[in-house]
Amino acid sequence: VQLQASGGGSVQAGGSLRLSCVASGGIYNINDMGWYRQVPGKQRELVAIITDTGSTNYADSVKGRFIISRGGAKGTVRLQMNSLRPDDTAVYYCTATTWRVSWGQGTLVTVSS
């Protein structure tokens, strides 16, 4: 499975961004899809995950602000990010789980105060 993420950019604190990720190749074998993020010098951390049945799980730091959803087409996942804070600044990666976890190339989100 190959993943292509888009939608990153720069925004002021309190603003919103929406990330999208489209999978190709073997998409009918995808179970969970998710988003992780990484700040330079820190470990990559889970932001949100959604199963193929629509169950979701969020990091405590983003609960109530971020919404993960899957698109109408299988193999599409979005992350609506609201009330962004400077500590949300990171490279965001989408993932898709089949028999293994596939990673997208990452998209940079920068939130300024």
C-alpha cells in the first residue's frame, strides 16, 4: 500500500487545518488507518486511529480538537484539526494497516503563536 498525504501548512494558534491521505495498491486489504506525528528529536506519537468499522481512538492531547474520519472511497483518511496550538507543530504521517503498517511521506504542520 502506498500513501499520499496532503493538507499541511502554516496556521496561527486557534486556527484549523485538514489533512488528507489517499492509499493506492491493495486498498481492499486495509483495516485500520491513522495519523502519527513527530517533532525533531522526539519519538513519533499516535495522534488518532480509525478502524474499518469506524471506531476511533485519540491521543489525550488532541481529544475534543481533532476529528479523524474515513472518506467514501476505501483507502482515504482525513484529520480535521481545530483549535490548533503551537505544540501541535510536527510532521504528520498517515498509516494504513494490512498485514503490516504502511507509512505515508509526512506533511508538515506549523502552528505559530
